[in-house]
Amino acid sequence: PVLNAHRRHQTQSMSAGFRLRNSVCQLRQYYATGHMPSNLSMSAVGDKLFAALAGGSSGTSIYLPTNEVTMNRLMRNRSALTLLLGILSAASSVSCAQAEATAEARAAQPANPGFGSYWYQGKAEITSYQLEQARYGEVHPGHAVLIYVTEDFSREKHVKLDRPRAAGEDRVPILKLNFTKSFNTGIYPYSMMSSIFSPVDPVNDPRMLKSTTTSQEWCGHTFTQLNREADGYRIEQRSYFEAEGDENLTLEGVISEDEVWTTIRLNPANLPTGRLQMLPGSMYARLRHVPFGLRDVEAKLESAGNGLMAYSLAYPALDRTLTIHYRAEFPYEIEGWVESYRSGFGSSAPRLTTRATKNERLLNDYWNNNSLSHAGLRGELGLE
């Protein structure tokens, strides 16, 4: 059997890499304890390792022994096994600590017991923020709005149901976030929006079902959509930039940064922590024209004082950090966020910080307040 040390494409091998990491960590555990469980032979562990990245990947091949006698000898040779574990860890790209962090993130906890009384009032939670947005090497003033509301979603079609009572098992209650940003860059405006759809039952439905992101400015507009499939997400991108163009791909075993914004509101205990891999946020990816793919990230959750928690993501390869501040108690309202990365063009682009600071918050059935007489509500949100 052959292990490929180089993956054909990062976006096509996340699930295989996760299986490999688990196998490497299992082998490390046997190595540390010096014994093998009675129900598992060394060759079975070897089979797991060698199957993890099988499937015709291209790259430099590493040939390893597979029969039980040879592997048992290798187990007794600590220096040889140390080398093997190093090779396998390099091939899997992520340490055992990262694998454990990812596994912890998948052990989902239910939504807060008070979820229904707050979120099923027939109203949306609308929060406005003063925005300082990094773009083109400068920081531009603007507004951001987070609109959270519950809806009934179609599991099959990934759209809001017109007749949820007749939908049967196709009905999925979700928490939807519409996340908007508006700011001007000189003479022309930017308008950005992400819609994120996450099931309200994180135990049985732990991953976001769908997200869409659009960006409009006078040069043109872009559209990105992620739809959850059995083992990952199907991604569509439409852009007026030649290098991005029309793109369709599938990512397996993905945790998307987009869903962090709904996970906080459902139950922040489900936020992944530690060293892992994540798909960067759609808004950031479009502003920085970052290709789709998983990136190494360090995720931390800690107290920020004054009744606040801080969830931070640090992407070393992107030189980017994002910290979201939210209330420590249910319903875990988001009070603001800070995001830093290089903005502008070329190697001398400065590292700037985007900030969003809470302005006002309303619980409102906005879909019923669409006449001229309701325009004053925008003033209550500080949007006028």
C-alpha cells in the first residue's frame, strides 16, 4: 500500500485527512502505552492508516510495511516508530491535539433551554453596529446589522418552506442570520450580505445547512453559496473577476467560519476550540479574493470580563485574526467584533483592523413594518 505525502487538492481530502489523523493518534496511544487492545491487531491499525489517503492522489509516494509481523517489529523499534509517526503526522498536516479539538467540536450540546421562549415570539432580533471597515489600505466608516430570526426550512431544497405544516420530515426548524455591511470607499459604495441557516437542534443537526454571500459595488458583484451535503459542502461561486469566474466544487469534512455566528446564539459550548482547520468567512474571502480551501486556525474561547465572552480565530497563513464578543448569558447577544488582516495591494499593504461596536438592538417583526410610517424605526436603530 502507498501513502501519498502530498494531497491532490486540499479541498478534496479533508475527510481522508481526518481519518488519517485519528489513525495516527490511535497508533501514538498504543505506542505510549506499550500494548494493543485485545480486539484490534496491529495490521488493522495499519490498514486504517494506509486506507486513509488511498484513492489515486498524486505526489511523492511513501512505501510502508503492512504485514502484522513487520509492523509489530516496528512497534518494538521505538526510533523507527517515532520516524513513522513523524511521517504520518506530516502527511496528515494536523497534530493529535488538532484532531481532538475537531472531535470535541462535533460532540454537540443542545440549544439553551430558554431558546423557545426567546426565539419563538414571532419577532426577529435586530442589532445595529457602528462599523469601521478595512478596505484598500484604509479604514472606512459604515454600518453593520445582524438580523436573527427562526424559520422553517426545507431539508431537501434548502429554501424557506411555504407550507411548513405540510412538509413532514422535510421541515427543519432553523436559526437564520442575515448579516449586512454597508460602507463607502471614496465615491462608490459597498453593500455586502451573508445569510446563514443553521438547524436549532445541534445534537442531531450540528452543521450549518446553507450560507449565501453577496457583495455589490460599482465595479460589479459576486455571489457565493454553500449547501450542506452528506460529507461536506457543495460550493458555487459567481464573480466578475476573471481569476475567480464561475466555480463549482465540493469540500468534505468542513467547519465553516460562517456558522460560528449562529453557533454562538444556539449554544456557544459547541464552538470548536484548539488547533483545527476551517473554511474562512465568506465576506472576508471575497474582500481578499482568497481561494476556497481549509486553513489552519487556532480557536480560543475565554472570558472578556464585564459579562462578556470572547471567541477568537487566528489564521497564521492569512495573517488574520477575528474576535467576536458576546454576552456570557443566554441569549448570548453579540456586542461587537474585531478583525485584523492586511488590507490593500502588494507586500507593503498595511495590517488594519475592522471594528464593529453595538449601537442599538430591537426585537421586531420587521416584515410587517414596511410602510413609510415605519421609517422612524430605522432611526431607533441608529441607521439614519
